[in-house]
Amino acid sequence: MAEVHTAGRAADRPARRSRRGRHPLVHTVLIAASLAMVAPFLWQIVTSLKSLSDATHVPPSPLPGGHWDNYGKVFDLLPFGRQFLNTLLMSLGRTLGQVVLCPMAAYAFARLRFPGRGMLFGLFLSVLMVPPQLFIIPQYQIMSDLGWLNSLQALILPGMFSAFGVFLLRQSFLALPKELEEAARIDGAGPWRIYWSVMLPLVRPGLVALAVLALLWSWNDLFWPLVVNTDPDRMTLSAGLASLQGQFQTDYPVLMAGSLLASLPVIAVFVLLQRQFVQGIAHAGVKG
């Protein structure tokens, strides 16, 4: 018996050595990929501290300058505080709408039985295959007919529902065991009570993932805010920063400084919620 254990340990040694040998290569690849992803952000910081002549010099210098006044110019050229508030309210309104509405539709498609559910869900997902630019004209016409142009509700309302969010949370609901629902039904709970008290708390990681995705998408949204709100005091940060790009010349250091200031809030949110975000994505990909 001792010889068998000795032989087994001897056979495991090459495998362990092979795994240890692969670790430095894996770490090297991961570090290189991380640097490639961080490089644009670092270049943004470096450019925001340069003068315009240094930023457009060929070959470019990898060293930052000391032009901290570029950050002050952002506030001189844009109503930055007002646009930041518009962006914050738009992002929170859209995120809240998706977190409230998407789970209801997802639960219906995942757990409720009704005629034509599969076909209706397929038609529903077909919305993801349509370029969002095709919706711009009818949405703009609706906002114009309602008299909502250059208003906060015009920014929020079209983004309060997401087909992708419904699909993501439907996967989370499908991963839950049926026994939970059956036990609640035996105890006398109705469909709404089962959804609100039993099922919804169990998909909280998926809700967090949806909230983070909705917040990031809303914060970075450019096309719709640029179309529907043309008043600088009603613009979002993305639209305001786009207005800094001139037809013949663009002050890239100031633009990079403004982009960096606009990116800091969402970076902080992602850093704080990254664990819940990863758990939500992983949970949504498991079907029980």
C-alpha cells in the first residue's frame, strides 16, 4: 500500500511542476493585458496636463506637463456643475427605472405560464438586433409632441426600460429552484408576494449587475442627449464635452481634462461594486 501511495505522489509531481511552470506565463500575459487596458487612461491623464502644442507634437512626449489650469478651463468653457447634475439625474432615473421594471418582465418570462410566452420573448429579444439609431426619429417626434425637448424627462424616459436587462434577470430567475416557489404557494402566497418577498431578494446580484451596467451606459450615453437637448444648461457631460471639439481645431488637453473629471464618478462606483457586479454576471450565466 505504501508503494502505491509513493507511486501516486511521484506521478503527481510532474503535473504540479507543469502547473507551477505555467503560472509565470499566465501572470505575464495578464499583466500585459492589464497594461494594455490601462494605457489609454494613463495617456488621458498625461495629455490633460500638457499644453496644446505639446499634445500635438510629433513624436509625442510620454511625460506630463504642469498645466493644471486645463482643469480650470473646463469650468470656464462649460457649465460643468449644471451638466454634471443633469448627467447624475438622468443616470439615476434610468437606472431606477430599469431596476424596477426589468425584474417584473423578467420574472413573468421566466416563471409565469401564459400562451405565446416563448414567441413573445423571442419578439422581445429581437429589439436587441435593431440598431438603436433607428429609434431616434420616432422617439424625437414623441418628445417634440409632448413638448419635452430640452428637458430632463426627455433624457430619462426612453432609457428606463432595457431588453438586455430583462434577458439578464430572466437568466437569474431561471437559475432559482422551483421548490421555493412551490413552498411559498403552499403557504398561501400569491404571484406578487412570491415575486416580491421570495424571488426578488434572491436575484440581488443580478440586480446590482444591471444597476452598474445601466449607470455606466447612461453616464456615457452621447447620441440621444446630443439630439434631444441643445441648450448647454440642459446638456449632459458627454454632450457638453462633444461641443468642445471645434471644426478646425480642438484643445485636446482641455478635452482630456474634462473627460477625466466626467469619468471619475463611474470609476468610483465600479470599484465599490465590482464584486457584486462580477457575482451578478456569473449568477446570470447559470441556469438551474
